Amino acid sequence: MMNNMIIHPGILLIICGLLIPLLGNNLKKFITFIVPALCFIIVLQLPHGMHLNYEYMSYNLTFLRVDELSKIFALVFTIMIVFSSIFSLNQKNKTEISTAFIYGGSAISAVLSGDFISLFIFWEIMAISSTIIIWMGSKDAYKSGLRYLTVHLFGGVVLLIGIIGYVSLKESADFSLIDRTNIYAYLILIGVLINAGAPPFSGWISDSYPSASWSGTVFLSAFTTKTAVYFLIRGYSGTELLIYIGIFMIFYGIVYAILENDMRRILSYSIINQVGFMITGIGIGTEIAINGAASHAFAHIIYKALLLMSAGSVFYITGKTKCTDLGGLYKTMPITMICGIIGALSISAFPFTSGFITKSMISQSAVY
């Protein structure tokens, strides 16, 4: 179905992000809450089967494709932007808020893209905007941001080479399940796995995310790795290699998280651990495994944001980030304590939490 009247939620966020530096503080706060909420409503109303196509150099490019998978990722991305924007209301750095909106809008646009070319463009905008978010953080953020940018530029180049070769070979830019009988498919896979934090490139998450501001880290935790998960679900479901990569990430992330003392580095390593579960499910490739991977991505974005916001609140009150320096917070910050416990129970797959359900789906899929 063609519909040229639809407002693209990702593009709306990108435009808003470009305008934020020009706004006064009061108007900025108003816009940073209203626009994400509007985008959430737009995504909710996107009908399944909708697509916007245009021709470019004999290729049929799909700027907007709405199906069950793309909509669920776009939906959780907009939810994340709404709550992250509320958490960031007192962030005085307009550049960070501006680039955060561009970053989130690019992630939404990437998962709604139906072709490799559109997806790659938004993929690279994500890399650039997320680097700027890191640079807007601590005084030591420049070097870690530069390392982050180097890794993602390398991944982008590998991905671009793979896409050019694959599109030329297939004579189509349509993004669907990828034919893995050629080398270009594996170049694309490498480029995507770098964004997912897969080995041997897992270190960029724990190196760069803690360097951003707390509000910046909340944004960063949601989009880059989960957009890569979406790409893998769409293009590489049932690829056995992903099972072994995912299992390695599960153990790598949790072991290093246990050895850490800094709150943000613990949560950064746990991102690797949780994405490992998603990639394992994608590699298994059965219906319940794919549903589990997508559901776990949705749940993880929410409870990881809850944990980071709780940790950020603790830092704003105490000025401390090391777990060994903290204690007795249940007396002084009871609401934050409750939020942190809910997030911790979810990430631990405690019964009756979302993490328990989604991880159970993935683990049970390995049996059946």
C-alpha cells in the first residue's frame, strides 16, 4: 500500500534534533517531551503492510516498511526516547540533546527501512551522532569517543563493501533474509556484529559508554546494539555461527561485569551479556527463538534504561559511581531503590519479570 501522507517518525525526530540548538530552554524542554510522545503515537498508528517506495538508479528503495518486526522495534525505540527525554530535561548541553534526538531518529528510520541503501545511510548517521554524544560527556571522553568512532568506521566500511557487492550480485537492494552462499553476506554480517558488540570487538561498549554523561549513556544503551539485533533477526535468522558468538558474549559480559566496581561499567558489560542472549536466539532460528530474541530486545531496552536512570540518580545525589562507596540508599532514596530492584530482578530473569519470560523463550527454543 502506498501512502505519501504519513509523517515518518524517525525523520521527525531528526528534524527536531537539528532545531533544538536554536530553541530557548523552556521551549527546548517542551519540544523534547512533546515530539517523542507524538512519534510514539505515530508509530502506534502505522498500519502493517505500509511502505513508501522511490526509485534510485534503477533500484527500488523502500524508505518506510511497516511489519510486525519493524514496528515492535520502532515502538520500543520511541518509548525509550520519551522516557530518556524526561530523564534529560535538566541537561543543559543542547548539543547532546540535539544529537540524541538525531541518534534515536536514525535508529527508528533504520529499522523502518526496507532496503540496504536507506538502512546504511541511517546506520552511519547513528555512528556519527552517538560519537558526538560520547564526546559531550566527561573530560576524558574524547579518546574513548575516538576509539568508538574508529571501530564503527571500520564496521561501516566492511558493511558498505558487503552491501555494494551483495546488491550488485542480486541486482536488488531489498532487505530481507540474506542469501549466505556468497562472501558479501559474511562481510555484511561482520559489519553488523561489530555494532552488536560481538567478539573481538566487544570492548567498545564498556570503553565508551561510561565516558558519556548519564543521560547520554541512557540513550546509548538502547539503539546501536538493538538496531544490530534487528538487522540480524531480519537477515540472518538460523545462522548457526551466531549461536556460538552469542554464548561467548553471554559469558564474556557477565564475567567482566562481576569483576567491575563502577556502576556504569557494570551495566555496560551487562549489555554485552544480554545481547548475547538475543544473538543466541537468532542463531537458533526457530519461531519461538526469534520471538524470544525480539521480545528480549524490547524488554532489555526498558529495564536497562531503568537501571541506568537509577544509577544516574544515585550519582546525582551522592557523586559516587563505585559500588563499594555506596550503602544505606534504601533510607535516603527509597523510590530509586525500588526502581533499581525492579530492573535488577528483570535482568536476572527473576520469575514473573519480563526477563524471565524472554530468556525462558530463548532457552526453551534450544531444547525444542
